[in-house]
Amino acid sequence: MTRLKRCPECHSEMEVNENGIEYCNVCDYWTVEGTARLDSITMLA
């Protein structure tokens, strides 16, 4: 998976720190580089 260019919460530009954590300065959303957290998404079968 590629890194996120835009925050899925507020659509601001994402940044990456030296530890491989992608983060948003606007809403404090963060995830490990190359993944996306799905904690706010409910999947229905």
C-alpha cells in the first residue's frame, strides 16, 4: 500500500516523520506509513 497523500478525516495534507508515522497537523489523525486505520469505519457484510 502506498502512503496517504490526504488525511481521510479532514482532507489536509499528510506528513511523515522519521519513524514512519504518517500524521495530520490539522486534526491529529495518525497511522503507520503504508497502512490506514479503520477504527472509525464500520464494515457491513
